[in-house]
Amino acid sequence: MTTIVGLYSIPDISGDAYPTLIHDHNLTVVKNQNDWTYMHHERISRKKYDSNLPYTIEQLAKELDLVPAGDCCFVFVDYEIGATVLSKNGKIRFEAPLQTKLSEGLKKGRLYWMGEWKEAYVLNHELAHVFSCVPFYGMFRENSLLVHFDGGASKSNFSAWNWKDNHPQLIEAHYKHKWLSSLFNANALVFAMVQANIKQQNAVPGKFMGLEAYGNYRKDIDGWLRKNNFFEDCWNRKTAFFKAAKTAFGIEMKHIDNKNKFIQDVAATIHEIFLRESLKIFTELKHKTNATCLYYSGGTALNIKLNERILSSGLFTEVFIPPCTNDSGLSIGAAVAGLLRKNQPIPRMDPYLNNFRIENAAYPCSKKEVKKVADLIAKRAIIGICNGYAEAGPRALGNRSIIARADSKQLAKTVSQEKKQREWYRPVAPVMLARNFEYFTGKKQHPPIARYMLSEFQIIPDRRPEIAGCVHADGTSRIQVIEQRTGNPFMYALLDELEKSYGIRALINTSFNSQGKPIVHLPKEARSEARKMNLDALVINGKLEKINMDF
């Protein structure tokens, strides 16, 4: 079997600590259908959104046993600034012809790899995104709609494809919808509302979605924002915004306070405009293709409210979004393209693919240890989890998580604001067993994307006290559902024990990282961060380690 190597490793345009255009470098190696290695570079470098893979790739190639490379096929992902990759010492060089239009498949490139010329291809950024769905949901269904939507890719920020006869057929690709994604990552007013600077652009969408839930959509604000081009360029001085607000609404402001109800309503209105306009796009594509299944990826697919709108619209019978829907999944999509080219099998995978430098995913899950952890949780302990392989993508799904009881707003505040140093308006999410999904939501079935914490659900008012710490200002929760024990043995057993012994049906589940740092990867990082964050205990590969001896 040919080894397939997928890489997203284009150098960024600046040498700043924070990426400018290129972020979240990653690499995937598939030696056979049961031997996948995935590496998200930030987890190794410990630099958030890291884009410095060219500086380490020569050493990593040796560590991954790719020198000599042997029977290998390499697939590189491009971006609008090009496809060239050059390692620090020049021993790895990849070049590919610039494309004048989007290709519907791989294009031949030229690769010099540590003294060898190797078979290599370039895959456009757009298709790399949508192909990242395949390991988690299986091969695309006939006549399904494939959509990528983000800040920018090879030739577009939005592309749509129809999967027919085992091939993607391009429907459209352009920047016409750039103004929508720019509301989140390039709008000066939005940055000001969440008190972020330009270097924090990759974190702004998540912050903004937390804040907007405190406001309400207003039609008068809608028209005012559109008339003023959403104040997208008021970077250094907000005077124009303040004057316009006073003229239109009689509101006096000297600074932007995100606890101000008007500011919250502005945020909610911006977000509602995004949701309505985006749903129109998906509706038009549905009518154009008559597709019943949607495969959707790109950074915009992290917007849980849009995902919920698409689901509840009934446009599609199935909606599939990968856990690594942002750029962290591009090398996975590239590897899929390589496997398809070589007619090699693509297995169904769980999200715990982030396995570089982790020897074994297996760990003991004893009833005794689970009971100890459950007892601490019941006593309101805050516990870090570092079990087996880490998750691919930005969501912690139980293997690199901080967990606590979900029924306490104060405990949620302690976890989010004190331990993680997050903003006051940002919610934490719950994890629960599938059998409790209907109990909290009234819905008999959960969508597949709930496995990856990629949608929101209204919580039945009478049940909200049971997960009070995870219910956001608008009455919703971003629920992660664990369907079966094999999906995550420890978390399944813990939730089962908590429900049976204490009547606790859900847990706070937030990523195991402190402010500005990547999610922990190795046990040594988990131990270090747990002590810095003053957590009460830690679980490493199924074993409890107490930190706070008062518990």
C-alpha cells in the first residue's frame, strides 16, 4: 500500500508570533487504513494557531519515518497566495503551477524530499475542506451538496460542489460572500465589541458568538448597520460610530462597553444578518441541485447558530460537518484526496486522531477509578482530562477536557473566567449520553454533528436548572452527545456512573487549555497546566491524580 502524506504547510506572509494569513498548520500520514498519524502543529510547538511547520518539517519527516520516503504519495494544500513550500534548510521543496481556475481534483506538482524526487500533487484549499468530512461520515453520497465557507481559500471564500459519479462537480466558487465571513474576522466594530486586537483575529468569531446571545435583533439597527457598511473600517477611532449612534438613536457613548444593551443588540443584529443571508445561500443551492445531503466545512461551519438554522430549515435530510472543520483539518482532506487517487480504502474514524508522539490510544478504564472521579465531581471538583489520543479540531470532546458539574452557574464561572481567564460572556458547553438528549431538549433524535459539539439546542425550561452552568443567555446549549461506550469509554462510564449514583445527567466540558495557549497534548503538559490553573484533580489515561488534597 502506498503511504499517503497530506500537508498544509504554506509559509505565512509575516514572521509574527500570531499568524496573519496562514494558520493551523497540520500534517496527516496514512500508512494503511488502520495506521493514521495526524499532527496539529500548534499542539507540538505550543504556539496557538501555529504556522511554522516549514521550520520543523525536516526533523518531523525523520521522526515519522519518512526518510527515505519509500512508496509515498504527497498531497499539499494550497492557498490564495500560492502552493510553494520550502523547509528551513531547503531539503524539502514543493512547487506546483498556479491555477487560473479551481480544479475538480489533484494537480501534479514537483517535490524534492530530503534528497529524493517524490510523487506529489496540489489540492485546492476548497476541496481539502470538504474532503475532511469523509473519514468521519463515510464517502459522499450521490448527488450530495459539498460546501466550503471561510475567510479565504484558493480562489474563493465560498465554494459549492455537486458529488456525482464519484467526482466533485463545481457549481460556483467566488468571493461574493466575503462580506459575510468578514463580519467575524475583519470588522473593526466587531473586534472592538469583543475587545480584541488584530493579532487575535482567529479567536474573534468564538468570542463574538458568545457576546451576541445577550442582545436582540433590531430591524432599525439592521438598516443603520447596512447604511454605514457595518462600520468595518473604524479601527483606530470610533468617533464615526459614536456620532452615528447618537444621530440615529440618541445614544451617548465615549467607549464601547460590551455590557451596554445597545452594543449587545448591535452584536445580535450583525449576527442575525449573517444567519439570514447565509441561509438564503444554502436555500438557493438546495433548489439548484435538489441535493438531500449537505457536507459542509470551513471556518464558518463552527458557527453553531447557522448550523442549527440549516438543520431546522429542513432543507437537507442529513447535514455533515467534520470535527476539524477549520484549517486544522486540511491535511486530513488532502490525505483523503490521495487515498482516492490511489484507490485505497478510507475507514470511518472517531475524532480522536491527534496522536503524534502519543504511543497508544488504549488505557485502562476501571470502575474503581471512574467511581473516584464521579465522587469528586459530585463534591464540585474541577478536573482535567488527558486520556489517549487527542481530538482533531478545535473542540475538546472528552479526551482533552476540563469537566465539572453542569448544574452550577458559579462553578461554570469559576471554570471559564477564573481557571481559563475567558471573557464574562463566553459560555461553556455540556457533554451528555445520547439517552439524555431528549430529556433536555424534547427532541427524539440528535443530528450527527452533535457528536462533535457543532450545533446548539434550546433547553426545556424546567430542565435548565440541571445544566444551569451550560445554558447560555438565549436558553441554548452547545451539547456534545456520546452515543456509545466505544466512542469514549472513560467519559461514557463516568457519565453513566454520575447519573446512576448522583442523578447528574451532564457535565461541563470545555477545552483543557489556559488563555492564549493550545489545548494540552501530552501528559506532562496536562500536569503542568493543571497546576498552573489550580484544578482540583487530573485524570491521565484513566488514572486519577489529585491536586487539591481538600477533596
